[in-house]
Amino acid sequence: MTKPFIILGAGGHATVIRDLIECLGHEVAGVLTPECSAGSHWQGLPVLGNDDFLDQPAAADYVYALGVGLMPNQGCLRSKLFTTLMTKGLDVPTLIHPSAVVARSVRLGQGVQILAGVVVQAEAVIGDNALINTRASVDHHCDLGAHSHVAPGAVLCGGVTTGESVFVGAGATVIQGVEIGSRTEVGAGATVLRSLPADTRFIPGRPHQGIKEK
């Protein structure tokens, strides 16, 4: 019997992840969040406490899903939570929406979240804890770094490589063969034609006129 899930977080992404888990036929036992008091409810689910719950013996009775995305204003919260779960030996399964198309040769890390309408093509590699959001497309031979977020409708063309904790904004397009350094942010609607260094922000507009240090 599959262990029930606990979701970390109680925002919009948590709502989507709850739906995904239940769509896959699994039970969601509750949420962990500092934003609500223990014993209260969030969208009908019990709030089991905050991250301190993970230190209790009962924590091993559940599996976990991150209900926080990677957004520019959230820093590295998603990667920190994932690392905490791994350090404590807790299970974070990969979740794939039934409507997603994932080629058989794709290699998926642990805790990957692939949402509705996503396409991941042959020989792509998706790192641990990466999030590929609604109707995004990751083409052949892409290598998406751990903890990265490809936002709704974004497109990574063939052979794109990213470092860790990269954010590709909604509707952005990254042309084939481009490399994006770790922790770099690509703004919504941007078109990236050349490689980007780590720790920069690419703002939409004329191609390669919007690179700024973070």
C-alpha cells in the first residue's frame, strides 16, 4: 500500500500539486506550512504543523511533495526544503500528470514534478526536484539542472543545458544548444538566442539587450 502524501506549502502551487497527487489516485494526508496554525485546515486538509514535523518519528509514515515553486522572489526555498527532506531520509516521489507526454528515454531525477500538458522529448535529462509547469516543452537532449523551474508555456528547444536553480519564465523560448548558468532567471516571454552566465537576469525585449547581474 502506498504511503499517504504530505504537501509542504499552502499556496497556489500546493493546490496544483494536491490535484495532481489525487489525480494519480494517492491520498493527501495534510500539509505543512508556517502560514497556518497546527490543527487548522487548508482547503479541507489538516495542517499538521510546520517543518518541525519532519523531526518526529511519524514523519517516516508519509511521502512528501513540495508545494512551493521556484520564483525569483523566493530565493532557494524549494531547494532548501528538498535538501532537508533528503537529509532526513524521507521519500519525495517524482510526479507526472497523466496528460503529460514523457519519452521513454528521458531520465528523471528524484522529486521531479511534471504538470498537465507538458512534453518532454527523447534523451532529455531532468535533474532532482525540477519543476516543469503547465504546457511547457522540453525538447530532445536537453539537460535541466536540479531545482530548476520551467514555467507555464515555456519552451526549451533541443540540446539546451541549464545549471541548478534556473528559472525560465512563462512563455519564454530558449533556442537550441543554449547553455544557461546556475541561478539565472529568464523573464516571461523572453527569447534567448545565446548562452547566459550564472547569476544573471535576462529581461524580455530585444534579444540579448536585457542581461543584468542579479
